[in-house]
Amino acid sequence: MRRIKEYYVLIFFFFCTVLSAQNTKLLGRVEAEDNLESIHVINKSKNLFATSNKLGVFKIEAEKNDTLVFSSIQYRPKTIIITQKHITTKTVKVKLEQYVNELQEVIVGNTLTGDLTKDIANAGTKRDINFYDLGIPGYTGKPKTQSERRLQEASDLTPKAGGSLGGFGGSVSLIAVINAISGRTKMLKKRVALEANTALMYKVKSRLSESFFNDNPLDEDKRMDFFYFCAEDKDFTKKCSGSDLITLEFMKEKYIKYKENLNSKE
């Protein structure tokens, strides 16, 4: 009878050990001076992701000695190691520091006195005349690329002198009609889309390449090929134009497929 009791005691301690080794759902809170929403919380040890809400609260699975990384554009990155205290209390609190890009003081030209009349007179410069000074409308948006300008010109239906088609209710540009029939407008649309896709690919590469390949090793000579592989996916723009969390999950899926392709070729 005594041996049976000892046996059950051993089983009890065994299950306690197993349960304590399992992941614990931690309730976390981020403290900062400004916006607390959408701060990325990454468990690098388990490759798990979470984001904070408007109050800075988040939930993520972790166990002792896991590494949590907190990342946001406006705050300095911070890394913490999960301790037994975190596991016992099932909570974690982190304070982030504002990211400030400090520049050394630079004085260019004349020193300002604080007297606006004197400072303007001593500046010795003249402001360039712009379209506002002339009372005419002007474009103040994002400058268009060469392909975007060509597409706009090719598809502009506004009648041009000596190049319009008259009809019931008005006229349209003959050049735009010819471009549509010949396929030039369609070709230019594809070129604009390809350039936008390539620009997005380089942005993702610049922003996430280092942290991604730290956890997902790949030879240097194959990394650019991997990003082209990602950009060829029909969901690339949709998945990689939002948060880094969604982008990293998409890259992880493509990484698995890319490695499978490499292995099959070898």
C-alpha cells in the first residue's frame, strides 16, 4: 500500500513538472509617453507575434528564458528575457523610450537676432516665385514617376488641338483612343504596377531583412532572390503594405516554400 502511494506521488510531481514547462499566456502592458496602439511584441524564441491595443495591453504565450522584442517606429527597440517572476504572476510590464533623432547644432549663414525686420533684411536671399504668386493653379501632391506621367498622358481623354473625335454629347482625345486600341495604355499600366511592386519589395527588404534572417537563416547570395520570390506572389502588395506583423508572417510562409524549392532543386 505504501509503494502505491509513493507511485502516485511521483506521478503527481511528474505532471506538475510538465505543466510548468508549458507555455504561459502572459498579460502584458506597455508604458510610454505617446501612442500605445499597434506596438509589435515578438517572441523570438517561439516565433510568436502580438500587438498592443489603445491602452498598451497585449497577450502572448511565453515560457521562462524566452526573448521578447518590442518594436515600433516612434520608440526605441527593447528586448527583455522572461523570468520565473513573469511566469508566476503571468504578467509583464515594459516601459519604452521615445525615439529622438538628435542632430548637432548647425548655424548656416547669418546669425538671427530675433528682430524679424532686421533678419529678413540681412538674409540676402530671395524666395523663388511659385504658381501661388502668379495666381495660377499648381500640383502639390507626390511627384509622379516617368511611367506614371506617360500613363496619364496616354489615357487622358481630354481633347487635344487637331486630335479629337467629335460625337454626340462632346469629343474625346484621338490619341487616348489609339493608345487604348493598340494596347499601349494597358502596357503602361502593367509597367506602373511593376515599378510600385518593386519599390515595395525594396522597402520591405530595407526594413525587415536583418531581423528576419536572424531567425530564418539564408545564404547572402540567395536573399535577393528570396525577396523577388516574395514579390511574385499575387498577395504581396496586400500582405506587405500594412503592419510589420502581417508582413513577417507572409515572409515566413514564403520562406518555407522557398526552402522546399531549393531542396527539390538540390
